[in-house]
Amino acid sequence: MLQQRDLDRLAAAWRAQGAPTPGSLAPGLSEAELDAYAAELGLDLPGDLRVWWGWHNGAADGVSSLGAQVGATWYLMSLREALDQRAKRLSWNDPPEFPDDVEEWEGQWAPWWLPVVTFDAACLFVDLRATAADGNAPVHVWDEAPDRVFDVLVPSWADVVNGWARGIEHGHFRYSASAGRWDVPDRVPPELQPFA
């Protein structure tokens, strides 16, 4: 499960690059606030995500701000933004019901999927129905052609956080202060590609 040391590692990697992200993060949510959002969602929030949004609730200036950039493609979302994004995706379902048999899937968003970070139409999301006893929920990716949406990208949000940190620490994701953006200056190793 996601630990404070994982979050500290990511924050240290951001600071080492001179990225604006650490100074742009919103305060974290309290346990009571997390409970209220879970009640609105109608599903339990996995322990990993309670730690994540308890640490920082997205970026102070919102999902589209420079300070919301993680270190590659992705932008941080607050839990409110994540719930709004989920509602929007659910409203696009055509047909509206999620099929019982995934072989009959026609591109619908499942009610038990929750996006955590986004980039344009893509997002990394967790499957809340598959949360393990240890508080981990599998992470999936929705991209422009979501043909592998049912494949587990990584087993937990801690894997995502540490993947970003590793990519930054090893120079695969670099922040350019002059350009005001993150770059991927060279070939990203296969084990880090899911985080780019």
C-alpha cells in the first residue's frame, strides 16, 4: 500500500528537477472529507487513494495548471475533479448500461472505475470493485483507443507513484524551467513506459 516514504520520494524527485509541482499542491483531505466523498461515490475508497488524496488533493490551481503536471504526460486531479470526470464519462455511455459480459463491451465507462490522473481524453483509473484486503486497487489506463482497458497496468497506486519517481530520478522525465514543461528526452525503458 502507498506509504508516506513513497510520497516523500516523489516530492523529492520533483524538487530535484526544479518543477513547480511541490509548491502547487493543494492541502490534503481529512478522514471526514474522504468519507464524505466515498459516500457520494457510493463505493469505498481504497487505502492507497485515501493516502494519496489525504496527502494532497490535486493542485491548488486545478487539473489544467502547470503545477498539476506529474512528470510526464499526466495531470493531478483533486478528488472532486476525479468524481466530476467520472460523472462526465458515465454520461457519455452509449448504451448507458455496463454489460455483465465484457465481451459485449462497447466502450462504456464502468460505475466502479475512478480516474485519478488525466491527460486530454486519457486517464489512469482504479477499479474500485477489485480493491484487495491490503487497500490496493488495480490501476488501468484509458487512452485514445481504449482497447486494453481491462488489462491491469499495475497492481496499486503505490506502483504508479514509485514509477513516476523512478522515471524522474533516472532522467527519463525531466523538467525544463526554460520551456515550462516536462520532457521525455530519451527512450523510456519498457518498465517505465506505463508511467510516461
